[in-house]
Amino acid sequence: MLHPWIAHVPVYLMAAWWTFWLVASVTPLNIFVSPPGSVLAQFGVFIAVFLLGHFLMLVLTPGHAGPVMQPPAGQPVASAQGRFRLHSVLMAMALACLAIVLLSLHMAGALSESFIEYFIKLRRGELSGESLTGSGLLDVATKAIVWPMSYTLVVVALALRIGPLRGVLAIAALNIVLFSYLWQVNYSLIYLFWFFVLYLIVGMAQGMPLDRKAMGLVLLLILVLLAVAANRFGGDVLGGLQRYMFGYHMAGFAFYGHHFHDPSSLLHDHSLGRSSLGFLEQAVEIVSRRLDLGFVAASSTNADFNNEAVDLGRTELIEGNAFGTFLFGLYRDFHFFGIVAGGLVYGALVTLLLQRSRRQWGAGAAFYVLASSWMVGMMVNPIEQVHFWFSLTLIGVLVIGNRGLRP
């Protein structure tokens, strides 16, 4: 039997990941300006209260700390019909997303142009019009449906320990790769990488045998991300590794520090919780646009503001933008209290979901959402992005429609 603390290794590794990059930001590894002490302290407190939330949840739920257990006698387990119904729904969603992204690739010219031609067209702003595919609706569908829905399908399949959902997982993962190519973005691949890494870590922490196929996918994704990094820097592998792999994990500290010490920054115009509503408030904004009401979501305002590049270089001009981080949204919401309360609640929720993932696949899926978001949270603020609340909402709907189904 595994020692109870082993089951919580994923949480400790999450805290260690942030600690590593925070420490690295004050070493020569960091090509950006090192964050000042006041900013280091804020990030340090955020990590500390995350762990405090974890330990408080352990105290409040001592009965959940044991190893993987079987369902209690007499407790209903979903029938084969229930599993088939869920599998059918998930497969239909995966195939619908695949159809949308393939059509988008065709209309965008991605299937007829060479990689270099297509890359230049997107990354250097050489589109003939405002729409990538020629259809604004299709552009929105890929970002607001294909990406977050495929994201959700992957975490649900992993939470159910894959099994008969291999086909769904494969198609959803393919959708994410194709979405990444369509828009020439890397964040979707980074999330996909973390999904499988966390799946392996959680499995080992809960005493499951090592999934060699998942391990192979992780290694493949590492190679893909290295290739993407090199491509962004003209084929320079070491330069891409330094600037892309290392730099991107530390730029957020400098970016936050720049705005924290700028009294005129939007960071100091507090949004009182609206920034953390993300997609939930963005949906209201979409309706508002249709009705010409003029409402703008706080997360949309944050995104527009953070897209303005600022100088982050240590010894030379290096402009960076969009490195919002968790702390940008939390501080803008409720000042320092937002950072403390946000970290505390996040640590408690991650712990509770990890504990319940042994018996509840919905909790496992939600854990993968929160954990993967945490792993990239020093680069961007995932809570403000479409997939975060979209995925949690869809997971809730799927759980309600498939009660009794167990991992």
C-alpha cells in the first residue's frame, strides 16, 4: 500500500514547478530583467498560500487521503449502456470538431500551401483580409468550440483512464494539433503536453502501472515543442530553447513587475472579481455586441492591454507582450487579497479534486483543467481564457448526464 502523502505528489510538483522558475528568474538563465523583491515576494506568497490551501484541505478531508479504493458495496456503477452513451456523445463531439478544423484548414489554404508559406502568412501578418478562413463565423468556431471542446474531451478521456475512449482521445488530440497548425500557435500543444505528463504523474502517485504509450506521446510532444521553438528562431535550436522554453517561463515575472511599478497601469484599476470570470463574462460580451450595448468583459480588456509590448530586456531591448500570469488577474480583481485568497482557494480545490478523482471521473477531469492551467500560469492567466470556464462547465454537464459512471 502506498503511503498517503505519495498520492499528493502531483500537488507538490506543481508548487515546485513555480518555485523553480521563480528562483531561475534571478539567475543568469533569465534573459529578461529580474523581478524586484516586491514582485518576488508576491509570487512567493502565492506559492505558499497554494500549499497552505492544500494542507488545510488535507486536514478538513482526512478520510480521502488513502490509496485507490473500490466502490463501496451496494453503490451503483454505470451500466454498459451508460458507458456506450457517453462514448457515443464524446465521439460525436470529437468528429464534429475534426470536421470544423479540417474545413478551416482547407479554407485557410493550410492544406495547399507549404509550411513556410503558411507560417509567414500568419506570423508576419500577410493575411489578405481580417478573417483567416474567409468566414468570421468559422474562425470563431475554431477558437470558441473546437479548441475548448477538444481540450475537454482529452481531460475527460484521461480522467476515465482512457480504456474504450482511445478513439475519442486520439481524435481530440489530433484536433488540438490541427488547431495549433491552423493558427500557428503553441499554447494548445503546451497544454496537450501537460495533460499527458500530469496523467503519468497522477497514475504513478495512485499506484497505477506506467502507461508506456502516454510516455511515448510526452517524448514526441517534447520533440515537437523543441522543433517549434527552433522554427520561431530561424532554426537555432539552442537560441529557441533559451528564449522560448526558458525565457517564456520567466517573462511573466518581469512583465508583472513592469506593470506593478507603473501607477498608470490597468493592473491598478481593480475589476472586483470580473477578471476571473473569463469566458463566463465574455459570453455576456458576445450578446452585448449583438445588441450594441457596449459591454466589455474585464478579461477582454486585460487581453487588449497586455497585448501592448513593453521592454523586458535585461541588457538589451527585448519587447514582450501577453504575459499576464495568474497574478495579473488576481491582483487586478482584489489587490493583494486577490493573490492570497486566489492561491489559497486554488490549492484547496486542486487537492480536493485530486482526492476525489479516485472515485469520480468528473473530479479527475476538473483536476487536469486546474493542474494544467497552473503549470502555464506564470506565462499567461488561464482563468481568463476561453477554455478554462468552458471546459469546467462542459465537464459539469457531462457529469450530470452520466451519473454513476466511474473511472
